[in-house]
Amino acid sequence: MGAYADRVAEHTVTVREARAHLADHINRAEEGVPTVITRNGIPVAAVVPISDFEALEEAADVLLAREAEAVLTEGGPTVTMAELLADLFTEQDGVTV
């Protein structure tokens, strides 16, 4: 198991425990230690250091950009912003909230 996985395994709590001690888990996150929260024994959320969250978001942005680049390189379909927005609003109109 890697160092990050070892850190996560050290701090796994139930939803009930997380609610009761949220400030402690936030303090751990500020110190660089994530806490995994489980429901019925299944991991459902995590309190992580903001730097980890930001790195994850940045990695996701890079991955999406690479995927978009690959579609363009392969001559895949493209749409204008107007077409994209029209599709988004059409989908929203058809969804009952």
C-alpha cells in the first residue's frame, strides 16, 4: 500500500463519528491527513487537505483537456458554443425538478 493509502487507512470513520468530531477531522485535514467517511462499511466521502482537493481538480482538468485534444486530433465532432448551450437548455427543459 502506498503512503497516501496508509494515511487514509489510519483515519476511517463512520458518518456518525464524523458528525460528532467534524472539527477534529478538519484539523487533521489542515495537518495533511485525510479522513475517509463510511456508511454501512462503504467509503462514501472524505475530508481531505485542500491541497489534495486542488491537485485532484487540476488533474481532472488536464485529463479532460487531453481527451478533448484527442477528439480534435482524430477529427471528431465539434459543436459551437451556441449549439452546446441550446442542447443544455433543451435537456433542462425536458427534466422535471
